[in-house]
Amino acid sequence: MSIKKGIVIGSIMLMSLMSCNSGGTSGENIDLQTKRKIIRKQIDSLKKELVKVEKQLRDSIVEEYPEISVDTVKSGEFSYYIDLQGVVKSDGDVLVVPLFQGEVMKIYKKVGDKVRKGDLIMKLDDKILRNQIEEVRTQYRLAQTTYERQKRLWEQKIGSEMNYLQARTKYLSLQKKLRTLNEQLKKARITSPVSGTLDELMVKEGETAMPGRPVARVVNLREVYVEADVSEKYLKDITKGKPVTVKFNEADIEEQARITHTGNFIHPNNRTFKMRIDLDNTSGLLKPNLTAKVHVLSQKIDSAVVIPVALVQEDAQGHAYVFVLDSLQTDEEGRTVYEVKKRPVVRGPVYNKKIWIKDGLQPGDLLALTGAFGLTQGDRVYIKTDNNEQ
């Protein structure tokens, strides 16, 4: 374009603008309305374009979901036990208590010796008692002679009946007294009441033994028993003859046995009753007062859904639930997206950190494991690739 032509065109445009400005308000309004229509069309077009762009952006973005570990619910055998604590006791743990007071004259056994029932352990001073016996024996012999003489006279109808009865009474009385003294004399010899091992001597030679005060302990540990206190709520579970497992952690011993006896009295203070389990102790490792752990089989279920008890949660109303996963969709990378669902469950007994789920779960359900306590209903997750489920 030449300079002249440009100047001419510029002059024409300038004149047009001058004429517009001097032309009144009607022409101006028409131009503004036209301009507004054009702008509105442009806005509508831009809005449509914006919607398309946003849709393309959403489709092009691969959303990232957290990865969690899962386990496939299975059905299998479940046994749960009642765990009790008991102590070892022995009927062969016997305290030897004298029934006669006297000085210990001689001890015939030492600690650790094997003794049989009736073996002499120690002897007490019985001199005074022997003197009494000798004195009574002399009186007895005289009374016996007098009685026999009076008896013969009475049989011959000679003498009085009173003399005969007095002689007979004195004779029988001294006979009984002599028998009693001889029995007491036997008590000066302290013998073992059972066969076993002399485990303890509580007096020395020269000391005085007193009735009611133990002087020795004899222990026979070939047969022992475990005694435990059982809560009354297990009254139906703990019965005579039921198999049990008894563990002694300190002695590293585990034995299979059966309940020998259950008590017939419930203690009012702690609401428990006694249970006894007889055990063979040929090894001698089980000592009285040794702690025992007793496992009593309460119930065995052949087909049960069992999960870790830590995965069971409670809502504000105390209802139990777990989180399971349902397959939702596949993303652009071919990975399965799962939706988290809150599944109410009915709880059964707990044993060894496992719980029996009576209702609410079925074999094959995907159970959320790691990260389960950070989940909520409706969350979307991936399963970690180290799991079998993808």
C-alpha cells in the first residue's frame, strides 16, 4: 500500500469516526448491542471448549490409590482352650508330728536318706514313761492275783459280791491303764508315715520334741498332682475325665493327662472350684508348689472362619465389623481398583490371638490386613503386588 493511499484511508476513517461521534445515541446503542452478542457467543464457545479440555484432563490423569495387604478368608479347623494356672502338690509330702513330748535321744536317719513306711527316724527320751509302766505293771499283777482269788471264792459262794466286784474293777482298770501307757511308749519312737525321702529334719539331738510341732518332712514325689482354681463359668467345660495338656515352663515338661477330680464346692469369695490332675513323676522333676499351666479343650470346630482378632473393630454402639474389599474397576494400567466395605460380623471365642467369626464372612472374601485401621467405608485401594490377589 502506498503512502498516499494510506493517508486517504486514514482520513476517511477519521471522518467516519467524527461523523459517528456527532450522529446521536441511536447508532451508538446499536453497535454496543452487536458487540455484546458477539462477546456472548465467544463466551459460550469458550465454555464448551473448557468443558472438553477438563474432560480430556480427567481422562488423561491416572489416579493413585493406596496399596494395602489382604488375605483370602478360609475355612478350617479351630480349637479353643480354657487356660488355667495351677500348682504341683503331693499326697506324699508329709510332715512328721510327734504325739509324745520328750527330749530327742537319737536320730537314726539323715536328710536325703530313703525311708520306707514304718522306718525309725528318731527316738525320744521315755525313761519317765517306762518307770510309770513298771509301777503300773506291779499294781496290775497284784490286782490280777486279788481278782482271780476273789473270783474263785465267789464261784464257791464264799465271800461277798462287793469284794469280788471291787477286785474285778481294779484289775480291769489297771489293765486298761497299762495298755494305754504301752501305746504311749510306742509314740516315743518316731517312724516314717510313708515311703519316700527324708527331706528335712527340724530338730536336733538333745532338743525337745513337742506334740503338734513337726520334727521331720518325708516326701514321696513318685506321684504328684496339679491343683487349680476354676471359675464357675467353666462349670460345664471342666469335667472329670476330660483330656488336658499340662505345661511346666521352668522344668521344660509338657504332659498329656486327664482331669482326675472336680470339686463340689464353689468358694463364695472368688466363685471358683477346685480341679485336680494326677500325674506320674517317675523322673522326680516335678516339685511341690511348681507352677503349672493347664490347657483344657473347650470346643473343636471342624469348619470355622478364623481371622486375627486384631482385625475386628467396634463402632460406637459396640457392634463388631471388619473391612473387606470388592473389585470395582480396572485402571488404564490394567490394575484392579477395589472398594473398601464395612462388613458386620458375629464374634465367637478367642484363642491364641485368633477369633472365630460365626457369621459375616465367607471363604473367599478379601480381608483388609495392613492399613485396615486407616480405612473408611467407600475408600478405593490397590492390593499390594506381593499378594496373590491382583
